[in-house]
Amino acid sequence: MSTAPLAALAQRLRDFAAERDWDQFHSPKNLAMALVGEAGELAAEFQWLTEEQSRAPDAAQLARIRAECADVLNYLVRLADKLDIDLIAAAHEKIDDNARRYPAEKVRGRANKYTEY
């Protein structure tokens, strides 16, 4: 899988921050805190929805969810860029780890944590 789109996004975010002299505020701690805040705003969009409603948001809800997803992604990409983390490689490694912890033949159709089976 190509990391070019992610690298381009990281560069655009770097440029955006530099143009505004915001890099001074973008410490890993601050970016992680901003990421958590945006994840909370994303969660708030679903907070009082039923399971069914969460699967089919109306156009206005979907627009807000989309914007919050973008905020989460942008802060995550910026944080990873600051710490020189290859997000694509890290994600693949995490999937590999989860495949070992959650073998399909043991967990198919179950939502238990790997320590519970």
C-alpha cells in the first residue's frame, strides 16, 4: 500500500502550521490532547443515537461526522509526523498483532477480549 497520500497530507499539515507559526504549539503532548478532544467531539455525534440511527445518519449528521473524522485524522497524522511514526506500517503491525491475539477460529462472532478465552 502506498503511503504517498499520507505523506502528502503530513506535508500539507506541516506547511499549514509553518505558515501560521503554530509549530511552536504542536508538541506531541499538545497534539495528543487535541486528538483526544476531537475524538470526543466525534463520539458526541453518536452519543444519543440508537444503533440503527448510528448506521444511517442523515445528511447534516454525516457532514458533522465527516468533519470530526477529518479533525481526528489531521491531529493523528500531525502527531505521527512529529514523532516520525509511519502510520501505515504501524497499522499493519497492529493488525498482525491482533491476528495473533484474536485467531479467527477462536473468536468468530464473539466480542470478548483476548484474555477472556
